[in-house]
Amino acid sequence: MKTTELLQGDEWLGHPAHPAFVTLPIGLWTFGLLMDMIASITKNECAQDAADYAVTAGLVGAGLSAATGLGEFLRVPAEGQPLQDGLTHGALNVGAVGLYSINAIIRNGRRGAGRPGGFLPKLLSMVGVGAIAYSGWLGGMLAYKHGVGVQVEGGTGKKNQPESSAEPASQQPERETRRRRSERAVRDEVHTSA
């Protein structure tokens, strides 16, 4: 198995690996921010510990997410809006990892020293969660709007190629027909289940 195939996950997981791994940093860092807020309000030391550990553990998850994200980025067309969205998605994630790395250093440096709450780690967490939220939205756009990493069931079994800004005119009617068929199938399913 090639490194690219391993990172993309299609062969060993049955679907792209990146969406599964992004849940680790997103979940841990969001949980860390929530625990920070609880610790600020209640002065609960356990909540602060949970926030500190979540920030550090999220960095490990971010490493796995970044590796699989690189595999997905290799599927992005070399030009157009998908490339721009992919580059922005990656840059935001690199920025978030930088913020959370500084955050973890500050948090671990204050352990055992009376550990004043400090606003900077909480601010870094707020900015970091904002960055990963926007980045996640861009990741969704890459998959759902541009078709990066999307597999189509049935038919030839071939992967759907990402949307390209230079799509030949001969393929545009075919894409439109597939879209209409898909919409009709969903509409028919809704009517039969109602």
C-alpha cells in the first residue's frame, strides 16, 4: 500500500480517513474551551486540569488529522476555487496548531506553581476554536461543493473527480442530469416515506 493510499484511507478504512480524524482536535479543543469556561466560573481545579489535558491531547489528534488531510489535499485540482479553499483550510489548521502549541506550553509551564488562571490560554483557545470552526466549514465545502474525496456508489465504482473550474462543456450536461436524478430520488423517497 502506497503512503498516499494509507493517508487517504479509502483502501484500509473504506472511506477517506481525514473526516474521522478531524473529530479528535475539534472535539478535544472545544471540550478544553468549555472546561476553561467552567473553571473560570467555578474555580474548579479538576475542570482546569481537564482543559489543560484536552489542549495537549488535541495536538496529538491534530497531527493525525494533518497527515490524513495532506492525503486528501493531493486530490485537489491544481487550480481554481477548490485549490484556494484547500490552501486556506490548511493554513488555518497550521495556525490553529501554532496557537494550541503556545497554549500547551503556557499551560504546562504553570502546573504546580499555584497555577494562576490567566486569560491568555483561554484567549488562545477561543481564537483557536474559531479558526478550526471556519477551517471545518471550508473542509465541508471541499467535500460537498467541490467533491474532493467523494465516492459515488453504484455505476462504475470510480471515484468522483473533484470539481474543476475548467470542466469540458460536454460533461456539464451529464453532471446536471446526475444532479437532477439525485434530487428526484430524494424527493421520491420523501414522498414515499411520508
